[in-house]
Amino acid sequence: MNVGFVSLGCSKNLVDTEMTIGLFKKNNFKIVSKPEDADIIVVNTCGFIGPAKEEGINTLLEMAKYKKKRCKYLIAMGCLVQRYKEDLEKSMPEVDLFIKYKEYGTIWEQIENLVGKEEKTNMCGLEFSERVVSTGQNYAYLRIAEGCSNRCTYCAIPYIRGKYVSRKMEDVLEEANNLVKQGYKELIVIAQDTSKYGIDIYGESKLAELLDKLSKIDGLKWIRFLYTYPESITDELIKVVKENDKICKYFDIPIQHISNSVLKRMNRKSNGESIRNLLEKIRKEIPEVIIRTTVMVGFPGESKDDFDELYNFIKWAKFERLGAFSYSKEDGTPAEKLDNQIHPMTKKSRYNKIMKLQQEISDTIMKKQIGQVQEVLIEAESFDGKYYIGRSKNDAPDIDGIIYVEKSQDELLNKFVKVTIVGSRDYDLIGRILTTE
């Protein structure tokens, strides 16, 4: 039987999808990329915020249309199912099997019961060893922990994924070595909060040590780490990033806000002063650093003064990368019950102001790069065939911009090239090949 997959949500969810693909592949199912070719369609859903939930439901309904053709079984798994399995079972009879995140230990048993395999296997939960990387030839995600114990008042992740649980360092390093042996040139270290890696096992953060050990793997060119919470970024971590050439000079620091009153209601562990001090420290130690952040507008009780403080802070900080989203009520979270919920039009207006400001900041930053020489990993070609499409160390895949490289006669896909930046547009750069590796 042929199996097709749709993976929604974050990179951490994608790793679960890749391990599920591995389960099917080991049991001699054929993996296909087009839903019209699939006998079984698996949708790994996200349940983080309202738009993600809506996307999950719409995707399941879209995939259900293929049951009128070739598809025999539609399976839903992931965070949305963890939160709303009973409701989904009642409202979506088109789906043949719903698997909660906390049921992944019996995932293969449930699948075999559905498809009616005559011979039962001894396989059960998701295993990293069975994982099939789906992100192309050049990079792979390296998940170092699961769950979250931060308990931000707006976030449902701890209720879906449970408390923070780190993987043992030797297991992470073993997987990393295996990925590099398969040819992956960049590893992207992920968790809900990578800066707290190891605290539950070793009593202290071990992210800096892990990054240092990863850098010693022969054949690995770039190491990137995402989602470091500001209160847990140590001097040791800054030092290892500063001094190690393989580690991208790139910090992803989701601050959410800068107003102390808003941060307190969010149950964030940092405050405005500590965030400002951290940014100044990182920029002083690593002048070429790229800092990405995420901010939330419209949190309950966010006053005009609170928003103005956030707006002026962003103008001061000049983040190289910034994403924003509007607060949405999440079932079962403390923030759902807070007074002074913000009107949707106010949230939209504040979001638009932040993103307009960031576009102006980004435009200035991008234009300053014209004339620079950057190392670029070529990963694709443009539809019109005129450009290669690549990334530098400054760009995380899927969330940051890209570099359009004027195409030469050489075949450069999946290679590193030196590029002179000759122009910019929106959040992307345009380059000309200088030398190839």
C-alpha cells in the first residue's frame, strides 16, 4: 500500500512525521508525495493557536476528498488530536483513526488494527532510528528535548506535550553522527526551549556543551540552534557561539513582549531590563550576530502604553528577523480567563503597525549588505530558471528570507558558493557568484 503524509505546524512536529514515515517504510509500505497516489493519508496536525487548528481541520477535510478516489484510510495524529480527539471523532467521521500525541507508544499497533495486516510486528512507538528525513539533502532537524515546563499563561504546549524532557546527550550525538554520515551538511538543533536542555537530567543547562561536541563531528559544516528563551542564555553559550566557526552566529530569542506588566501576566521569567541587557551583551560580544525574535500583540490587558513601549523597543533593537502574531484564546490556559481581552480590530491594527515597522528595519538592514561577500548554500532553482535559490548562515530555512543567485552555467545545486550581494527586495537578497567550493 502507498502512504502519503501532510505535516503541519512546527519543526518539532515534523520530526514526529519523519519518524512515522520511518515506521511505514520499515514495514514495506511505499511512501508517495501526491495524495492522489496514496492508499493511506496521514495528517500530522498542529493545535498551538487558532489559525493552526483551523488549518488542521481544513487539511483533514481536503484530504478526505481523496477517499472518493483511491484513498482507503485517513489518519490524523498530533497536537490537535491530543487536545480535541473526542470532539473530532464526533464531528469528522471521514477520518478513520485519530492518534493522540500521548498514544504514540502504541501508534503502530493502532495502525495495524486499522489496516488489518495479517502478520503483526513487534514495533510500537516512534523511534529516532527509524526516522526518514524529509527536508532535502542539505539539512536536518535535531530534536534534543520534548515538552515544556515554562507554563506561559497563553500557551497550551505543556498540556499537549507534557513537561520538559531532555534526551541524553549520547543519544543526541549518536543521531547527529548518523545524520552527517548520510550527507547532511547542516543540523538545526530544536526543542520548545533549547536553552534549558539538560537541566532535568544533569542539573544545569548543557546546550553550550552539546553545541561544542557537535562541532567536532567531521563533515558537519553548519550548526544552528533555535528557540532560546532570554532568561536561560548563559555567558558560556554566548562564548561558544562566538568562538566556534561551525556554529551560526544566530540567536532565535522569543521575547513575546517588553512591557513588565504584560510579561508578568504572561508568566514569562524575564523582564524588560534583562531583555535589553541581554541584547546589548550579545551584540557587544558578537557584532556580526543575527537575532531573531517573536512578539505577541493584543495579550489581555495590553494597554496603549504597553504597546507603544513594545513598538519603541523594536525601533531601538532593530532585530534582523522578527515575527509577530496576535494573541488568541486557547482552551484550558490561564490567559483564557483573564479580564480585559483586546478587541480583534485593535489586535489587527497593532500587528500591522509592528510588521510595517519591521519591514522598514529589514529593508535598511538588507541594503547595508549590498557589496558584501557571503557563503551561500544553493538548494533550488527559481521557476523561471534564471536564479539559483540559497541561504547563508544568516538564514534559517522556511522562516527567514532567501538569496537569489544569478545563474551561471555551472551545476551548483547542493553546493556552497561565495556570492557578492548586488541587490535586495523585501526580505530577500540578490547575489552574483564569486567562487565555488
